[in-house]
Amino acid sequence: MATGHFFDEMTQPDGLPRKVYERVNRWLASAPPELLASRRSQAELMFRRIGITFNVYGDKDASERLIPFDIIPRVLGRSEWARLEAGLIQRVKVLNMFLADIYGAGEVIKAGIIPADIVYRNPHFRPEMAGVRVPHDIYVHISGIDIVRVDDHDFYVLEDNARTPSGVSYMLENREVMMRLVPELFAEHRVAPVENYPDALLAKLKSVAPRSAGGEPVTVLLTPGQFNSAYYEHSFLADKLGVELVEGSDLLVRDNVVYMRTTQGPQRVDVIYRRIDDDFLDPLAFRPDSALGVPGLMSAYLAGNVTLANAVGTGIADDKAVYTYMPEIIKFYLGEEPLLKNVPTWRCREPAALKYVLDHLPELVVKEVNGSGGYGMLVGPHATKAEIASFAEKLVHDPAGFIAQPTLSLSTCPASFDTGIGGRHVDLRPFVLSGADGVRVIPGGLTRVALKEGSLVVNSSQGGGTKDTWVIDDETGAA
Amino acid sequence: MLSRTADNLYWLSRYMERADFLARIIEATQRLATLPTAYGGTGTEWESTLNAAGALEGYKEHMSEVTEADAIYYLGFDARNPSSIRNCIELARTNARAVRTALTIEMWQAINTAWLELKRYEISLGKPGPIDRIELSRFLEFVKKTSLDFDGSAHRTMLRNDAHWFSRLGLYMERADTTARILDVKYHVLLPETEAVGGTIDYFQWTAILRAVSALTAYHWVYRGSVKPWLVADLLILRPEMPRSLRSCYDNIVRLLDNISRAYGRQGPAQRHAHAMLARFENSSIKDVFGTGLHEFLTEFVESNDQLGSAVSEQYLIH
Amino acid sequence: MRIKIRHETRFAFDPSGKSIIQTLRMTPRNHEGQRIVSWRMDVNIDCILRPAEDSFGNVLHTFSAEGPVSGFTITAEGEVETFDMSGIVRGGIERFPNDIYLRETDQTIADKGLRAFALKAAEGNEGTLDTLHRLMTAVHEGIAIDPDASATDIVPAADILAARTGSAANVGQVFAAASRYLGIPTRIIEGYYLAGPFTIAGGHSWAEAFVEGLGWIGFDAAHDLCPQENHVRAAVGLDRLGTAPVRVAPFGGLAKVQISLNPRLTQSQSQSQS
């Protein structure tokens, strides 16, 4: 099952399983194909059942739109996880320090670590937040850091998601389904639990409540509404958190205090876990045409009467241009070496880098720094000559608008199909929570898998699926 | 709870109940319309039904004449009719989806399954033209069963708190409204002038009404006699033991509003209005009703019930 | 020069609103070119008016009132002493590095037309200051001021340029977009302009650009001049959305429409029958 030059999570180049996968490997080897097939269809059934809610939103024929789930877990040993966890904590701490700094004194810019224009000319830098203090200097309460690995040692950060990262509901549902699906595998492992995520999240949210909040801060989850593609996750989380799922029209601001409209009249709200982008939060402060937001919310926020999680303006921290400076930024704030690596990146704004990129376009992935959704993206190895030529023109025209990265050899992990078991490329999005009492990582996360053979694209819109992610005690794997 | 949540729950129940009413009234009308003239067929049954369903004006905007096929299409599937059965189920689901977490799984499944099933019927019945009668009767059964499913799952699985009360409140408000409307159909299907009230023709018509609200057996149990108009009206208006009578609906409405006001420690115009209406039922006899004129009584009731709806909205749902 | 200003903004709603909330930026502050002698804000209904300072240093009032609200008038009134600084603005509140004023916002997108316009205006220039003057004249000559267009409607620069016409208050954004495209930090100012001895044009807007060695200089392309004594600055920002004297949101309250059956049981049927 070893797949040539790619690092496989389960199988070593010598054909033997890696230690953490020994039991999974044995289980796979002993399980007759019919058993795996029946588990696969069982899984599908379970997701469809819970999934009546998963998939129907926003699409009339959505019964087909379940995100495929693979029944072979992604396994990480306790010790590799510990390394990853330390790196995530370091990274997220710095994201918060960076935000507090650029919206405050701007030391990192004055020290020449990052060019001023990358911050101030960036549309994700929100001038509205300058000089604003947020509770405990926490800006990124919830983040999902996209991680890939290319060997058994290093973890690379592909992207820091510091705005409104999604996917955590899959992490929780995948575990639920797996526990029912393969109890025999669970019996052989000690798998770190993830189901306390909602409790941990709620505790973090309450820890950053404004001072003026009462003894038991009222928390709500703000959704753009049922037509948003992540609405299922919003309602799922609100349910698990035991908080109201509100839309903008459920909230009102009176004298710089936020209230929700209840059957018993207005009730004060202290903490808003918002899943609405900055642009739509408040038509009086941002896009005036937003019908999703709450007029006056920013005034209440700036007056310190409500906490928004994540804070406004965190988009600057996960910006692609800022990303390239993260290693230096980490050193600047902590005086430590970064524990997680950045994917090597060429900043096309630098003439030498631009020259290299132009010379090597067919092997590189070029991304637009402020782009999203892969619009302004070139995947060199998959592009035609004409595409490369026209992209080169764009690059020359606006070099500062682009970065380039090598095509990564993402690790593979076995996945189960009707045709048998095959290695498929995976990434990992662990979820990291920050609050008054520090940073916490939930052991596990969302493993996304490119189900098409050879594909490196894990996005669900392009044939990607998910896996349950296990962090297991090393001993059980070794036994 | 959030006003919007209460609003969604309340309307969700109303739409489900309305879909049920429309299915029943279509069935009853089909029955009436098949009666030969000698037995009461007047040829105006569908117009009466459209009228009772509050849909006549809208119908006339889109259709040139009243035919059975067009009327059934309009009441059942026409997207242009805001309260067609199709739209009711869709609206119910839209409301349900918005409060997914306030529903039990059973309630959600009842609605969502119905919504998915509806698509199948839209293919077979969802266009104007000749009707497949077998398919239609399957469809009407399906609608009634859906409402039963939803009702039953709400009753069996929902926590007894304000969410439940608002949900049930919607159901009884709509049920009261539609019961009055069903009775009013009968009023509109006028008797030939020569026919004495209580004659053979009348018998078939009133029986159809009773059958439509599944109350024929109940009638015999309560009155132990043949079907008489004032007794049918008595059963569906004043009898507290008849589950869909106006009186029974208001017993429930008052109880639910009182539950809410006790839990919230405050009462308002909705409670006062509902108490006044219940008192009226308690103090009226069927003679009083017919003295006012049945149609006049029902007209006034529907309006007053509608005012209660506004009061509930103002007080709890959209403030 | 002493300028007396009275700025009234009226709102009328039909049907009346359940509640209203707005943000107001209409309070000028001191700098070397202007001194506030007196200033007050008033709204003629029961309301809450909370002052704060936004991140650019503008005075920001959040105004909220519970309904029913059928209408009201906001009055900003006072006296300001102005001094001729030849357009140069000094001693004001500066919170951001100049880089932020190079940012392209939704209001100041330099589309193809705007880029061509900017490059043409700057052709043959002799330095930044000269470029700015050429640009001001180009905007002034290239865009017809529509006296009927509302000063409070905010229109993106590219749209104004494409239409070649707009309100006096909106041409400033064209200037800013072009000047930023040319790499000159530029910002939008909202304030008052004394057009004649007795005329205050309420809600005027112009631009300020940064020239190395001189600092911030005002450019009022609508009138083809640099502000001297006739302009009173009330707010500064990246574009007019950030400086608007009044930001309005739709009414609060839930606007969900649920459908009841028509509560009128008509008699049409029985009448046609009898």
C-alpha cells in the first residue's frame, strides 16, 4: 500500500505498518471485504439519518450532498500529537499577540518584521479596531489551523483560519458514528475524546465576557441564517452549547447594549459567537446593504458591552501575505523558533522571488493574497501552457498580489472503497480555543481526504471526504 | 425563548393544520359535488369551498371559471395560491428548518419526510388538467396522515415548556379557524328554495361535513339520532367534548395562554381576548347561534379569532 | 473667519418605525486651520445620544430611539473660526500610518476607466504636488456637478467617473481613487463648505492627499480649489461610508411574513345565488 514517494500515515516504505497503526492494520488485514463494505453502507446510512439535517439545507436535491465519510481512522500517536499541539498553541498565542499589536502599538511593523503596507493596505485590517482593547487581548477565540505533513517528523501549516473556521461539527459527528460503527477498534485503542469540545468552547466564550456582564454571561450563536452553507453546523453547535441560535434580526442594540428579542421581552446578550463575516456584522459600520447584521452592534462592541468571538478584524492574521511572515513573527514575539513549519513560500513582491516564480510556474502553486475560494489560483502541474502564460502576465502586472508555493507531497492515509483499500492524500484541521485561561487544543480534528486517486484537493466541493481523527496512547499502538 | 423561535413554532403548527383542513375540505367537496341535483348537488360546491378556504379572490385572478380540476389544482398545488397544500407544507418546513433544534427529531422527521414525499405528488398531480382520482385520494390521505404524524410526535416527544405551548397554540388557533370555515361551506351550498331544512338533501350535505372532520361517529354517540343541522352546528361549535369544536379549541387556547402568562409572570391583551371568547362559548346555546345567523356567527368568529392571532403576535412573536 | 453653521437633517417614516438607530459623524474638532468656538447636537425626539470617538479620531454619536418613530430632525449647530493655511492640514488627530490611505475600498476601486483617467491626468507632471493639482483640475473639468443629486447619496468613484456627473460631495471620491492609484496617500473629508457669504452647503465632501515635506493638503475638486477659510472639517476616513454624517439602518423588528387565510368570509356566493 506504500505509495511511492509520498509519506504514508500507515505503512512504512519497508511495507510494515507504522507503530500507531499496527492495530488498525491488523484489523484491516483480518476484516473480510464484505465486512468493510457493510460498515461503509452502515456509515452512509447513519450520516443520512443524522444527515437529514446535514445535507438538505440550501439545496433542493441535497440528499446526494452528504460529504463522503471514510471508515478508516486517521491515527496520530500521543507523542506526535504532543509536538503538533505545542506548535498549535505557540502559533495561536502568536496570532493573538500579533492582532493585539497591529491594532495597538504596531511594534512588529516598527521593528521591520513585516512591511507596513501588507498590514495597512490589507482589506482585512479593520481600521475600526485600531486602539480598541478586547477582553484579555484575545482576538482569535476559535481557530482551525490547516496542517499537512510530508514525512513522519514535520508538520506544516498550510493556512491559519482565524475568522470563522468551520468543520468542527464533522469532527464531532464523525466520532459519534465511528464509535457505533467500529466498537471493536475502539476497544483496542485508547482514543482521546473530542466530545467535550462544546463545553470547552462555552467555557472559553464565557471567560471573555465583558466586565459589565452579570454573573452568568448570556452567550448566543449568531448565524447568517438557514440559507448559509454552514447552517447545519451553526444549529448543531448552538444545540450542543445550549445557547440560542440567533439571526441578526433577533438582536437589537439599545444604548450600546445588545439584547435579543424573546417572548418575555428584550434580554441582554454578553457574548456573541458569530459565524457572520465582519463585512456583514453591522450595516452602520460595515457594508450598509447587509441585512444579516445588527445595526449598532459595533457601537456596543467598541463601548465594551459585548464580546464578539472571534473579534472583528482577525482576517488580517490569516491573510496569505501575512502568513509568509509567520516564522519571523513568532520569533519576534516569543523569541522562540517556530515549532510548526510554514510551507516554503515565494513572495512575488520581492523581485528575486518573482523571477524564480516566473521561471518555475509549471511546478508551483500560485495564490492571490487576498483571494479566496481558489479563484485567482494557478496549479502549475495541472495548468495548460496558455493558462501559465496568461497567469505570468497577471503576475508581472501585480506581483504584490501573489504568493507561490511548491506543489506539496501531502501524506497519504488508507481509505476503504468498493475496489479495496487505497492510499489517499489527507490534511488535518485541528481546532484551537483561546480564552482568559490560555490556549487549548482538542485532541483530534477534522481530517479531510482527497478521495480521487492521486488528487491533492481535499475540498468537499471537489470530491473530498472526511475521516475521524484519533489521538491514541502510544502504548496501545505498541502493544 | 427567542421570539422568532416561538413565531416559527406557532406558524409551523398552523401550516400543518391548514394543510390537513385543505385535504379534508377537498374530500368533502368531492363528495358533495358527486351528489345528483335531487340529492343536493348544486354545481356550485367548488366555488363555495374556494370561498371558505379564503382562496376565491386569488383563484379568480388566475382562472377564468370554476371547475373541479382547476379548484383542486389551485387548493392543492398551485404555487400562486399562498395557502395551497403544497405551499403550506413548504412553509411548515421552512419554519421547521429555522427552529430545527427546538423540534424533536420525530417532529422534524414528520415534516421533512412529508416535504420529500410531496415532490413525488407534485410530479403526478402538480399541474392543471384532468385529475388522477386514485392518486388524488392517496395524496389527501398522505396529507392527513402527515398532520397526524406531526401532531402525534409533538404530543409524545416535546418538552412541556413555552416552546410546546406556542406550538400547540398555533394548532388550536388554526383548527378553530378552519372548523368555522368547514361549517361555513355548508352555509354556502344553498338549499333549493323548495327544500325544507332537514330534508334528504340536507342530510347528505351535513353528513359530508361530519365525515370531513371525522366526526360522524362522534355525532351518533353524542346525539343518538339522525343528522340534524343545528345538532351538527352544536357539535362543532359548542360541545366541549368534541376535539375540534370551537369551544374545545378555545378551552385549549385559554389553557395554553394561561400557562404562558403564569410562566412569564405577566398577562396581556391576548389572554384577555381569549378569555372573553371562551366565555362567549360557555354562555351560548345553539339557539343563540342560529338566532344570530350561522353565517354571521361564523364570520364574526373568524374575524375575532384572527384578532387574537394578531394579539398573540404583538405580545410574543414579533415585538 | 468665523463661520456659523446650522445643519439640519430631517427624517420621516411612513409607516412609522418600531425603533431607530443611527450613527452620526457631524462634530468638527480643532486643528491648526479651524477652532471650534461652540458646537451642539440635538435630536427633537426622546432618544439616547451616546458620544464616542472612532478609530480615526472622529466624534461619533450613536443615536437610538424606541418607537413608534414617525420622524425627527437632527440638528448640528455651532460656530467655527477658520484660518487660511493654504490648504495644509496640521495639528489634527492622526491615528494611522499613511499606508492605510493607499488602500482601495469598495467606494474607491480604480477600475480600468479610472486608471486610464488617473494616468492621463498625471501625464507630464512635475512632482507629487503638481500631479495632485492636475488631477484636481481633471476631475473638476471632467465631471459635471449635478446640483440636483443628493449630497447624502454615496456613489462609488468608478460610477461617478463613468457617468461623468455626480453630486459635488461625490467627486471627492473620484479624486481619491485616482490619487491612490497613483500611489499618493489620500483620504476623504466630510464637512461644511461656505459657498457664499450666507450659504452653507450642508454635507460637502472633499479629499486630502499627503505630500512628502508638506503633509496633508486638501483638494476640493468640486470647486477646483484647496480649502482655505471656507471649509470646515467634520470627519476623516477612507471613503464616504466612513465619514458619512448619518449612517442609517433599516428599522429594527422582525419582518418575517407568515400567511393567514383571508379572515373575511364573504357573502358573494350566497348573493349570486339568491
